[in-house]
Amino acid sequence: MTSPTVTPPTSDRSPSTTAFAAIDKGTPRFARLRGSLQQLLAFASLILIVVVFSIASPHFFTANNLVSILTAATVTGVLALGTTFVIITGGIDLSIGTGMVLCGVMAGVFLTYLGWPLWAGVAATILFGGLIGLINGVNISVLGIPPFIATLGMMLIAAGLSLVISGTKPIYFNETPEFQSIMNLSIIPGIRFPMGVAIFIVMIVVAAVLLSKTILGRYTFSIGSNEAATALSGVNVRRWKIVIYTLAGLFVGLAGVLSASRLSSAQPTGGMGLELEAIAAVVIGGTSLQGGKGSIVGTVIGALIMAVLTNGLRIISVPQEWQSVAVGIVILVAVYLDMLRRRRA
Amino acid sequence: MTDSAPSGDVAGTPLLDLTGVSKGFPGVQALDDVSLELRRGEVLALVGENGAGKSTLMKLLAGIYTPDAGVFRLNGEEITIEGPKHAQELGISIIHQEFNLMPDLTVAQNIYIGREQRAAGFFLDERSLNRRARKLFEGLGLALDPTERVENLTVAKQQMVEIAKALSFEAKVLIMDEPTAALNDAEVDVLFELIGRFRRPETGVVYISHRMEELTRISDRITVLRDGRNVGTRVTAETDQREVISLMVGREISGEQRPAARPIDGAPVLSVEHLSTRSLLRDVGFEVHAGEILGFAGLMGAGRTEVARAIVGADPRESGEIRMHGKAVSIGNPAEASRHGIGYLSEDRKHLGVLLERSVRENIVLSALRDYTSALGFVNDARIEATGRDYIERLRIKTPSSAQLVQNLSGGNQQKVVIAKWLAKDCDVLIFDEPTRGIDVGAKEEIYALLKGLAEQGKAIIMISSELPEVLRLSDRIAVMAEGRLTAILDNADATQENLMDYATRFSSEGTIA
């Protein structure tokens, strides 16, 4: 398989789009402009927030702090990347938070209990995430359980299994001390730039290419845009939905590895609520819960907005209770602006 | 698929040949022993009233339904259409009335969905996909940008995309359901040019339309369906509109008793003037009097339901004045309409008329619930039960008890629940939209009796119906609509199925009918 030239995911439109637009006089060109405007708007908000915090505190705009924002965004961000695909199909995945925790526990099982080598344990963990997604996909696509319910069930199953498997105690990676460097190893001399952030960046590119350059991405949009018409056109919608939920699961597996590595241990509790943070990032990024619309760039910006807000509010000493209020308001404003835009379109 | 058409001996066999096709649904025989043939190189028009069976026939050909009986032959060979994809593979392409496009994808992506150009297995080759689409458009003479998102296109251009998609399959049989419904004159010309280019000795077109003027322009023969039967095929050049309409309408109406002309007192209860909406309605005006049933006739999409929805404020009005008992009223939503005494009983009973999972009595008092609620907000169940029982008796709703869930009732009885609900509100004007849709014959009679009874009690009634005999039988006066305009208001005595159909097909593009 030849690798395509990877374009930076700043625009999902090929340059030829604008070139040809001039030929067709009947096209409402402002409409396509508006599409990129939304992303510009989200990006501008991110910049604005950064500027405000930079003025408010001298400790905000420092290399170290920016890196710690990226680090904080990494785990939620990886979850949000996979979820973007699911949401564009018009579905939802509530199992990613506790699924991630279960994957972390499984990493502990593979590496510490079973003593597998590092690479095998990590690969198995990611595949285990894919298995969770596969089960979600089958439940939704073959059994016809609505995505909300299917993944709600999986969310509770994963939360319970984490506790059962670990015996409610954290699992430490005593056999493979290198495990913690997957997330934490500093890869740029001079500043503390963790490898986990680099992995996040690579995954952004992978997800963007998958979504905009492959058949998988095409059907993701097509299913979300008009599932019945897609099926009528001879696309095996059931199979592709299973593939898409499995893909989201693989991202969950990776997030499980990263978060366990970050803490140097698999914590069997928690994870509840993380799925909503990831979904919030996706939604702030302009992906529609109705399906059919969305982008990876948007999701990344959404994840960064959330991370910057949390970090910045802490730096200017806003109590933690209020940080959640602020994020909530941001979600409402972002989604309302998006609705306004669509209504005028 | 691309093998050349069998030559010589089969040249005389029809391209597509249907024999004895039947299809029934619970309560309706949609198609009853229909036979028809599509000859090579012809455009066959398929016409018929609403519910004549055109759409069912089309869905059979699309592989969406399977027939109960009948034989399909393509080029003389018997075929079984297994599904939408199989129909395409057989060379049967269908342009549905409601679009089957993905609005968030581009034009080219829509056309080749499921048949993507791939660069290396998993990766898409967007550039050659667009090139292929551009070539297709050039060949068809269409001004479409392959990279434009479909949601940004006008309805007419979306229609073009549908057509281009159908033609990209190298179809042999092209079936079009009301393809001009959303097009203006210039766009219709482009469409006809496309059809002309598509039409070759080895292809054929089935063209479903209501517009008589178009049929004379585009079709070679006209097949008329009525009540699920093929009632005749005419060569277009040898027939005229009158003959086609009388075939469509068919039934003798003499047997049906018409309402005796009732004296109508002078002042109208509801009067509507200059009603227009952005999407469809143009300057609609009429009056309804107490004790009168005003029927609304017209073809699908003529704007009858839209009139009702605009009056009760369910859709925004662009202009128009609504008066109740001579006084101008401002109605912004259905709740305000019912406060002013106008009730609208939707055609979509299951979605907009009743709460299927709730009891009969709850449904009956739903709009009037405030009257059954104490000052503290507690609902008085005993009174609701009493009212429920009262209406069940008065309308003879067949239900074991008032606590029965509405979903367990038959269609006719569900409709009675909806009517009871509005009677409980005590409205002066009741708008019935397709009150007998999906209701069996016996229950229809009861609904008719109910409507007449309501009018006799002094209610002003508007009845929208797609069944002309029903309109003729119940209405004191009949308003006819075409393309969002009112083309006639007739006294019942002056109305016949023929002249109603005539007014219902008066399209603006066509001017007056010769």
C-alpha cells in the first residue's frame, strides 16, 4: 500500500475546489466559505482564550505550561478522535471513558500478571479496545440496539469489569518499568516534551487522513448524512458501522495505554464522565450530533479549548468548582453558535 | 452488463414487460393484476390519481417491494428483482420523488457512492473521481460542479444530480417519479433534453407525472392506472387531455348521494385573504360558513395541507389575513389557533394526531387538559374518565375501556379519538386533513356521518381529501388547488370529477387549457 502524501489537516478541501468554483456561476460560493468560517471561528476562540490568559497571568504562556496543556489534552484528545468518527455517523459512544479504564487494567494484566513483553502487552491492550468497539458495533448494527443504549450498557460493563479483574486495587507495572515512558519520556532535549504528546500528534494526522482520504471516512460521512440513501446505493452500511465503532475502540485502547502509562499504574476506578469530556471536545469542534458533519481539526481545537480553559482558570486561581461551570458555558455557546450558522445556511 | 443488446429476433419484444402484477398491503390492494409494457426507445407516461398505484409499481421495479404475483420480463427474459442494488445491476435506474442524496457529500461523491475511485485499496482518489464526474456532466450537458456539496445546491440542481447518478449506471430503463415537481420551465427544458439524449433504441423511460402538458411534449404513450388497475393505454398523439382525465377518474358518480344544498347564513366564520408562504402558497383566499363543509381538492403537493398549516400557524406565513367572525386574529402557532377556535386534525395521524402509547381518555382531553386541572395543578382523573366515556359513547369509539391505549385501536377508531379530542376543545372551525386515510370502508361511513353531524350542529368544516368521490359527497363547496394557488371554488352542484381534475391540473406554466 503506498502511503499518500500527508497534507496538514488544516483544511479538508482540496485546492481544486476553489479553482473550479469560478467556473460554475450558479454556486452559492458564500456557503462553502461559511464552512471554513466555522473552523476559523473555533480556532479564533482558542487563540482569544490563550491571549486572555497570557495577559492575565505571566505563568500561562510559557513553554512548560503549554506542554502541560498539551499533555492534559492528550488522553481526552485521543478518545475524542475516535469518537469523532462515531458521532459523524450520527451515533454516540458512551463507553469510551470506562472502556479506557478497563483497557488500562488489561494492560496491567498483560504486562504485570501475565508478564508479557512490553510491545505485546501494549498491542494487546489496543486490540482489546478494538474488541470493546467491535462488540458495540455488533450490538448496534446487527442487533439494532440504539447507540446510546448499547454503549451505555458497555460503559457499565467496562466499569464493573475493571473492578472485578483488578480486585479493586491499582495494578503497578513492576515487571515493565519502561511502560511509564510511553507517555512520559521526554523526547526533546531542553524542554520536557513527553512522547505521549507526540503520539497524540501522530494520531491526529492518522485520524485526519482516515476521515478525509479513505473509503472509511467517505462512508462515515455518507452514513451520517443519509443512512437510508447510503444503503440504497449499495454500501454495506451495517459492516461499515461495525468497522467505525471498532476504530473508535482502538483509540480507546491507545488512550488506556497512555493514561496508565502517565500514572505508572492501572487505576481501576474512575473513567465515568471522561466520555462526556471527549464528546464535548468533539461538539465544540463543530461536529454535529445529528451526523454528517465534522472534522478532526475541529475536534483537536475543541480538545485544546477545554484543556486551555481548565489550565488557565487554575493558573489565575479560579476555584476548581468554577472550572466546570466555565466549560459547561463554553459548550452551550459553541453549540448555539453552530446552530445559528446552520439555520442561516 | 455492458453486453450489447440482443439483436434481430428480439428487436420486436418490449424492453420491459410486466404481466399480471399484484401487490397488496393490509387493508389496500395497491396493485391488482397490472400488465404493461415499455417498448424500446419510448417514453411511457404513467398517470393516475393519488393512490392509483404508481408509486407501488415503481417500488416493485426498484426492488424495494416484492410482488405478490406477476411476471417481470426484461428484454424478453424473466427477471426477479432482489433489491435496490440488483435493480441497478439489471440496468433499471430510478429517480425517486423524495431525493436520495447525502447532503453533506459533494456532487461527485454522491454520484459514485459505493463505486468510489480508489488510489490504493483503502485510499480514495478524489481527483479522478471528480474528473469522472466532470466527464459525465460534459456528456450530459449539465452545468454541475462535482466538488460542490449537495446541501448547497438548489432543489433543481439536486434533481440534476439524481438524474446524472441514475444515468451513470448505464441504465437501460429509467424510471422518473414526478421529476419536474421542483423545476421551473427552463430547467424542465434541460430535463427533457436529457431524456431525449438518453433515449436510444435499446433504452426506455417510464415517466410518472401529473402534468398533462408535459406528457404531450415528452411521452409516446400514456398508461393510466386507477385503483391499482391498468385501465388503458393510449398513444399520446392520438389522445387528448379530456380522455386521459376521464380514464383517470373513471368511476360514475351518479350513485353517490350529494349533500342537499343547505342554506348558508351570511357571515363567514373563518375568512382567509391573500395567504402566501415562502415555499408554496400564492395569494390564497376563501371563506367558510357555519354549518358548511368546504372541501379542498388537488393533487399531491398542490398545497392543501400547507394552507391548513399556515392558517393554524404551524408554518410561517409570508402574508395573509385571517379573520374569525369578521375580526382579524393573529395566530402564531397551533395553540393560539385553538384558542381562537380553529382546530387542525393532521393527515399524519400517527405522528401528529394522537399519542399512541397513552390511553383513549388522556388523548381525548389532551388539548383541553387545563379544564380538568385544579388551581394547584392536580389533574382530575374522575372527570377525565367521565368525559372519555361520554365521547366514546357519542362517537361510538370501539374500545373496551377509556383506559385502553390508542395504539390498540383500529385506524378508524384512532381517527375518532382525534375528532373527540377536538370536540372536547369546542372549536368553531375544524380542519380535517385526509380524515379517512388508512381507514376501512365501514369506518369511513361513520366518519362521514360524524362530519355531517358536526356541520349540522353549526361547525364550520374544512375537509382536505385526495379522494374526489369523498370530496364530492361531503362538501357543500369545493376549493381546488394547483401549485399553491387556488384555481377554483365551485358549488357542489357545479362540480364533477372531470372538472375538478381539470382545475387541479391548471399549472401556471401552462396558462389556460385549450
